[in-house]
Amino acid sequence: MKETIPAALDGQRIDRLVSMLTGVSRSVAAELVDAGEVVVDGRPVTTRSSRVAEGAVVEVAVPAVVPEEELVADPAVPVPVVYEDPDLLVVDKPAGLVVHPGAGVGTATLVHGLLARYPSIAGVGQPDRPGIVHRLDKGTSGLMLVALTPAAYEGLVAMLAAHSVQRRYRALVWGHLEAPSGMIDAPVGRSPRDRTRMAVTVQGKPAATYYEVIRRFDQPVPLTELTCTLTTGRTHQIRVHMTSIGHPVVGDGRYGGGARSTVPLSRPWLHSEHLALDHPVSGAPLAFDSPLPPDLTAVLSSLDGA
């Protein structure tokens, strides 16, 4: 959506404008601003209270939301549960499964599978993504948190915002990282050249990824296996950060790491292997680990160490 602001709306807050222009709720409009999906005169705006002047050109990447009544439970969608209590689920998401409905995907998502097994989740969180407090990309496998109750949802959202959930990923990247460990601290936001991609950009939101090298490989090409621990959770954060330092994730065609004849892989070599947190309702400490899936272990077994 692209609109030029008329005199009647001069000086309005950007979140209110987005709500008025698109028809989404004020809370959804605020989330769009936070995510960098709102552009004013060619520059992303990420402060909800920003005022917009007459004549400004506002562009909004409005998500394709499936109406609540169209979210039909689908028992055929796999939901591999590794932990369950009355408030919380931990799911080991397989690669290839989309988490919730969005642009171009309206059926057979994890949410549809969750609704088949936990119908009461329909009233938890956002109507188009019930129970979902964070997500994994379609091509990324591994552990995800899902809220089963409003209390758990509110608690998990607050904990993720406060960076009090430990999330560790395993990744395989092209090339050799020379330092045994390091921190990539660079803001991530919508690419100013391609709004469908994320990038390191000064207009982005703060993002930090801590990595540790597990081992390096020489054959058939230089590669590095590492763990990545997130202190923030921006969209495509690890993929973008690793590309920004010249070491894209193996198999990640969107960010320069696509499959090559030397290491064929049809999805990013990226796995959410560890979650640790205090339970959002009881406060009890929880920790979970997920082994690498077969397609990723098969790649490792084909490599020779440095």
C-alpha cells in the first residue's frame, strides 16, 4: 500500500495513520512499525509515535492475513511435541513447515496442526497466529515455544522482549571463521533495495548474535560449523548477520549461501538446537535440546576436518 498524506492527516502518529489507511488494528499497525514494514518518504520508520507531515508518501507492507474464520484445524499437519504442560508447548519444528499463515500460505501451517490438537489455543494471542510468540523460518528446523494460555502468552512475549529466553542455533557457513568466537552487533531491518529481504542497515533495529566455532572443514571446500546464540530475535537474524561478515549459511540461497555442487542442500543448514527459560507461569527452570535432523548430519558426514 502506498499513500500520500493529505492535509487533514497532517501531524498524525504513524501507528494511527497505518491503522486508518490499511484497516488493520492499532496493535497490528504498531507491530508493522516495529518490524520496519512502514516507510515514509523512502526511509523505514520504527518509532510508533513519529508524526507524519502533509505530503509525505507512506508505504506499508501489509501482511496477507487469513481471517480467523478461515483457520481450519488440520490434523494432517505434524506437531512434534517435546514438552507439554497446561500452559506451554515446546515443538521440534521440521524443516519445510511454515509456522503460521501469511503471504502466499493459507493452509497446512503449524498453526493449523496446533488447532487440531489444542482447540482452545484459538483464543490465545493474535487471531491469525494463535499461540505463536516467536517463529522459525520455513527452512529452519528445531525448537519453538508455543503458548497454550493467555497467561503463558503474555509471559513469553515479555520474556522474549527482555531477552531472558536462551536460544542457541547450530549453523554451517561457507568459509573459515578465523576467530574461535565473536559477536556480530549490527542493526537488522528491511533492505532499502528489496523490501522482501532483510539486511544490516542503519535504519534497522538493534541485533546481536554471539557465535562460537565448533570445527572447521577443508574438504570439499572450506566450511565452518558453529553455534549461534541470539540476544535479540530479528527476522532472518543469523542468516543476515553471517552474510554480513562474508560467511553465509550453507544452503541459504536468499542470502548468498545457496546450494553448490560441492555441498548440495535444499534448505539453510540452520537448526534451533537449545532453548532455556524460566516457565512463564510457574517460574520453574526449563531447558530443552534437539538433535540435528538427518539431512544436516548427512552433510557433516560428507566433510573432512581442517
